[in-house]
Amino acid sequence: MSTLLIPTGVTASQLADALEVCTAVVRRDPSNLYVTSQFLEDPARYDAFVAMYAVMRLVDDYVDDVPDKSRLSETERARLKAELDHWETRIVAAYASRPSSDPIDVALAAAARTFPVPIKLWLNFLDAMRFDVDHPRLEDFARFLEYGEGAAVAPTVIYAYLLTAERQASGHYLVRDFDFETCGRELGLFAYVAHILRDVAVDMRVGATGLVYLSLADMRAHGLNEDEIRKLIERGEGDERWRALVQQMCQRAHVMERKGLALARAQYARMAPDCTFVLDLIISVYQELLARIEACPDAVLRSDPMMSPQDRAVLAMASARRTGYPLEKVAEKLGPRS
């Protein structure tokens, strides 16, 4: 039985069923965040993660399933935006503890009641999805950061809240005396740079025009454009222009990484041991990913696997030693939850 606070009019059985639906959604995409979250020991934190991540996964997949957005008719574009507006209505209703009968909404209502994450994060996330519908390209790095505020920062800040909130006698989880928003913003953007570099070849092969998250200004500054990068992808080998662009992106990411890591580590002593371990591990996964991309920029052009389950296991053991989390617990939970 879930330990989330149950919204009025919802039964414990309905909530349990709703969380099963959410779990099925998040298991379809075994992302770094999902794999790392398997180590969460508090059922309420894990259930809240599953509920919130399922919503983000469904919305993001809905938008990504329409790859050639520049070719949409006005009617098609309006339909996409209307669906995002509908999601906003559902999320706002769930926050008001008035969810629809949809299991996704029921689970989100319970999660938001237990972990009152600022709703503006959800609105920022939806704004980024709307931006995606209207703007198939990002003009410069400033626009990349603006887009990342919803696409990457919002999910990371929500996750930072889930990990750093303290349980109150009322059953609510609140964050006190910690700037989880700045921490999540810096870590989210750092990880997002690694993410878009890792997936550059896969994204550019989507549909007829591809998904391009490198800014146009950055490409121009290094003498590149989309066609040139596609040629590099076809060859599976970069050149000095590509490597300089990757180096610039990595340098920017390292600045954000250092800021976010300093804030996170200053909070470790106040966090539950499993949450400290989970946060340290997800940071180290993206640090390692960025380091491998920086060391071999051409690997992402070939879509080479950047990390294996064995690599993540090694990182998990290192995080356990660093944070003092029991190594035997890591060994027990390296596999997915049943």
C-alpha cells in the first residue's frame, strides 16, 4: 500500500492501481533517472517519482512523436497545443486534489499532495513543450537555456525536491533551508548538455528534418550547419570544427556542473542516506557521460553506446563509498525493481 497522502474521493485501492499504471509508463523508458531511482528506500518518495515522471514522459513523448514540426499545418499545430492545454488543465486539477478518474491524474494528485512541488515547474515544463511545437530550431545558446528551463530544469528541480524534502508529522514532505531550485537548475542544464550531445545523431535522423538541439549560432561560430553535421554523422567521423563545438558545449556544462555539485554536496549531511546516494549517483552518471563525450566527440556521431550497465554498477559502488551508503545495499538493488 502506498504511503502517499490520498486525495479526497480516492480509495487506497484506486491509488495502488494508478501507481501500477504509472510504473508501466516509466518502465518503457529505462532512463538514467529511472534506473537510479530504484535505490530509493522510502516508498512515498519512489511512488511520487513514478507518478510525476510518468506525466512528464507521456507529455514529452506526445510532442516528440511529431518530429517534423516545421511542416505542420496550422490546424495540426493548434491540435498539438490544445492537447498541451488539456494537460495543463489536468495538472492544475490534480494539484487542487480534484483529479479526473484517469489513473495518471489520480497518482499525480496524491504525489503533489504529499510533495507540494511548486506548480510553476510544471507550467515551465509545458511552456517548453509548446515552444517545441512552434520552434523546430534554437537560434543561440541563450534560447537553448530558455528552452532548457522547462525541458530540463523543471524535471531536475522536481527531482531535487523529492530527494531533499523532509517528512513532516502531517505526512507532507517539505524542503527547508535549501535552494533546491538553483541546485536543480544548474544540475539540470549540465545534464541536458550531456544528453543532447549523446543523442545528436539519433535526434538528427528523426523524420525528414530531424530534431536539432544544438543552437544555430553555435554551429555557425564553428563553421558548421545541419547539412555539414549530417555528413559527419554519415561518415561516423568528426573534424576539428565538430570537436571544437563539442569542447565549447562541455566547457559550458562544466561551469553549471560545479555550481550544482557544490550546492548538492553542501546538503548531503541533512539528507536521508539513500537520497544522498541517489543524488550523488545521478550526478556521477552524467559527469562520466560528459567526460566520455569530451574525450571522444566522434563517438556520438556514430551513436556508440556511451555507458553499459556494468559502467553504472561501478559508478554506483563509487558513490556508495563516497557517501557512506552500505555497499551491500547497492549490490542487492543493482537490478530493476520487480
